[in-house]
Amino acid sequence: DRCRYAWQDAVPEVVAAARADATLTCVSALAAHGLWTMPSSGLHLRRGGYGMRKRDLPVGARLCFSPSSTVEPLDGIPAALGAVVRHHNAEEAVMAMDSVLHRRLLTRAELDALLAEFPPRARALLARADSRAESPLESIARQRLRVAGFRPRIQVPLPGLGRVDMMIGRRLIVETDGREFHTGDESFEEDRRRDRVAASMGLVPIRLTWNQVLYQWDEVLADIRAIATRTRRRRP
């Protein structure tokens, strides 16, 4: 039998994987590396490499195939990303690639080489990834807008206002307000100041939350279509 010891500040999910004679992989491993993932319940694990002994999996855990053969309790980013591409939808895979590129953990060329043995779909997903995305919410909103037929420009610099997350057409500003960067009195005041300045320039700012993008998208999209239609004929 193999004994393993964990530091007191070890990542709990990695410890749980090791206790189950498994490796943390897929979205669970990406989250452990600090990358963007969708909300998920239960750990994503793979088996193999801890000998013949097989303990019970944690409650709610799922087994994912990963191309890695490492026996460590945590998959590296390339193996974990490969598992996401295999097991998750295009939206989640592109969001993961956005995160990897944004943090400069892998280059686009390295990602392309990683996906060389995958079906052509995977290379097509990489073409949709964008290193300029600054949050998981922005990544999901951008993808959904493009699927809906819009061509949002991202991280657009505006004189007197600074960068905005996205712009549709000439007037519609779409800001994604995740809790990580938009809580607290200072952020609240700054967001409202930016909205005021944008309105003074003849622009139309809207702010989308994680809940709205993830769970109320049909309603959000209908509103965006209506606003875009009304602002299309007017110049700021």
C-alpha cells in the first residue's frame, strides 16, 4: 500500500481525489489551478495508476477520460483541458481556453499542438477562443452573443470612459458584472460613474450578471435585440 500525506493548506478537492485512489481532472483540475469553470457539483476524477486497490468515489463524483497517464492526484493543465474538450460542451471548452490564454499559461500554438490529435471540432473551438476575455462571465456572454448572430467587439477603449467589456454596433455597451470585481462601495460607485459618462456620450450601457447570462439568457437576448434595433439608426 502507498501512503500519502497532505499539507494543512492542501486543496481539499485534490486531497479527496488522492483518498479515492484517483486523479483530479477535467473542470475540477482546472478550478484547482485557478482557471475559469462553470458551476459544478461533484468532483471530476479519473482512475488508474494507484495500484489495484480501488476505494469508493466521493459522493457525486464522476469519472472522466483523460489522455494523461500521470499517477499524481492532480492533472496538469494540458491533460485537464483535454478532458474538458472531450466531455463538456463547446461553451465550456472555449471558456477554459480563454482562461488559459488570458493567463498566458499556454500559447495558442501550444494549444493547437495539444488538440492536434482531437477531432476537427476541437481545432474549431480554439479558433473561437480569445485571450482578451477578462472573466468567465464575459467569455460566456461573448460566445452566446456570437451564436445569436451579433458581432461584439471586446475590450473596446473609449475616450473619457476607458475600456468596456463589449460593444454591439456603435452605441450599445455590454458590461458583465461578476461578483469578483463588482462588489463593495467603491466598485458600485465607479460602475455608476461609468454608466453616467457613457450616457452623456449618447451611448447605451447595460450590465449583465452571472445569473442573468446563465439562467435568464432568452430574456436577456430579447432585450439586447430590442435595444440594438432601436439604436442602430442613431449615431452617438
